Amino acid sequence: MAVLTRPGMPAPFPTSTEHPLTGRTVLQIVPELEIGGAERTAVDVAAGLAAVGARALVATAGGRLVGELQAKGGVWIPFPAASKNPLAMLVNARKLMRICLDEGVEVVHARSRAPAWVALTAARALGLPFVTTYHGSYSGRSKVKVTYNSVMARGDVVIANSRYTAELISAMHPFARERLRVIHRGTDLSVFSPSAVSPARVDALRRQWNVAPHERIVLLAARLTGWKGHRVLVEAAHRLADGGLRDVVFVFAGDAQGRDGYVREIDGLIAERGLQGIVRRVGHCADMPAAMLAASVVAVPSTEPEAFGRVAVEAQAMGTPVVTSDLGAVPETVLAPPQVDAGARTGWHVPAGDAPALAAALGEVLSLGATQAEALRLRARAHVEDMFSLERMVSDTLDVYAALIEARAPRRRA
């Protein structure tokens, strides 16, 4: 399996006069531009294309990120990309072909399954390079579902957001192995930086959460759904409280998204364990950099594998210790023994669903001395800068586009 990586941090974007994509047109297609990993990455890549003098088109139904896309130099192409109706998708393929011809598109990049079928049809008909990105793993065991999912493995280059995701793709779709590239999701280190967050932002958040000045925060930042591990953290909090831990609050920051039954279950468990006021649901948090800087430790106790693990990376970027389940892509994003020596640790791994192990790791973090905590903070930040910067993700993606255009040029001349 080929892996697209490079040592160290990439150089800043070259000026538009020296980049091979200058004057080129790339079209990304995504169902909607709402908040999410695929949507955010589409905007980030569009901004990178615009920065080197390329035209960055995004075909999508719209959404709250359209304004940001346009502000960063991208071009919104209104398009019913969310449709899953087979007849509508056939019509959409012809519409997309016309857009590609009219706009001089040279690469088509799909970030979701339904629009990927539309994009694949259009790209193949026009002889254009076709790129796909797996922003997560796709479930499904039936032949029909596997075939539907397989479109994401049919790109001339298939981008996986982690080595873990790449291994899943390789196992499910062996025909794609030689076209796989790993490009980790990028984090904007100018936003997720301790120096970029004012004390006033942190103080405002602590007051909003009703956290006293002397209290430390254990933060679980995730939507309220069962596999994110809220139950496990409640049980760990119960063990720590029974063990005499005081002046620590456990904050669940995330939307319920209509899962009212799960919310009642969590609230019932909190009451049953006598943790009212100690474990708190605070809803959606709009200022995650401040939330992570306010926290003494970030917990990621997922009970199912994370395809990448954005929260763990952002916590490390902020220098906040992180304790995660040892599943999925975590070994790529958080370094811990026995994977590395203790002196290279950037966080803690614990077995998924193991409340005693989670409690022990949280207790260890909360007892770190100032010197140990500072060394951990520096290592974690350096790890993220080296492997998971936004600049690196965008640069590697643009390299994919440039290589495909260059490879196509001799065929066009022939």
C-alpha cells in the first residue's frame, strides 16, 4: 500500500507563480457544506487551492460554510449533491459533465458516496482524474451495500484520513490497495494554539459551565451518542470520587442531536452514582480551543474505533493531556507506552470500556507535577505540528492533484 507522507513540517505554500496548480481548476463535490469533517476539509483544501492561484470549485447543495468558502477564495457551485435517488443521480451526472466542460475542470474530488457515483460517472465520461477521500469507515455487509460503498475506492487516488482507515479500505476493497494514500486530517494550529486563546475566553467558558476557580475540569467533547463513552466516564468519575478525589468536575460538551433516550440514561446514571454537580452536561460548545485550554485533561473514552480522532489531536495541540481508548487511529494520533518509551509519551491509552483503567489514567494525569506537565505539553504540541497540521494536509492533497494533472498531460498530447 502506497502511503503519501513526508518527514517534518511542509514549507509554506509557494506563491501562485511557482506552483504547478496555478491557473488549474479543481472541483470538489460534497452533499452539503454544514459542519463536519468532510465539509471542513473541503473548505480548507479550497482555501489552499486559491492561495496558490488555482480555481477551487465546490459543488454542493449549500450550508453554513458557504460564506467561509467564498471568503477564502473558493467558488460555490449550487448543485443537488445530496440526492440519493438513482434517476436524479443520472441527471446530476450529466449536469456535472456540463459544469466540468464549461469551467475547464481538470480534477474531480468526491468526499461522500452518493455524489461520488455522480462524480465518477462524469469524470470517466470526460476522461478526468477522479479522487475520493474516506473521512471515516463505512459499515455494511450485504452485497448491495458493499457495492454502494465501493465507489469511494474507485478513485484514481483514494485518500484515507488515517492508516487505520486505509487498512479497512484495503481489506474491504483489495483492488484499491495500490491507489491508496494516507493524508491525515489537518488541524489549524493558528486557532488551536494556547497563545491564540485569551484568558477572558477561558474565564467566560468556566463561568458559563459554573466551574469554580479552584475546580479542575475533565472534558469529554463529543456528541451525545452511546459509543462516545459517556457511561464509561461516569463510572470512572464514580471510582475517583469514592477514592477521595475532590475539586474536579467532569464536563460533557456536545449536542444530543435528538437522542433523548440516551440523555435520560446518562442523567439517570449520574444520579444513581451520586454525581449530580460533579458530572455536567453543558450542550454544544462553540469555542473548543478555549474549552481544551480550560480543561486539565481531555477524555476520549470511545467504545468503537475512531477513524481519525480529531478531539485527541486538538487537545494535544492545546497542550492539554489526553486519555483515549486504544482503538482505531488512536495509536497514530496519541503516542503512549508500549508504542513509545515513557519519555516520548504525548497521552494515555486505556482499554475501551474499562472504567477502572480510565479512572487510573485520569488520576495519574491529575497528579502530574508542573515539570512533568510542561514536558508533556511541549511533546504533544510538537507531535501535532509534525504530523497533523492543516498546512501539511492541504499541501499533500494539492500534490495529489498536481501529480494526476501531470500524468494526464502526456495522454492528452498523444
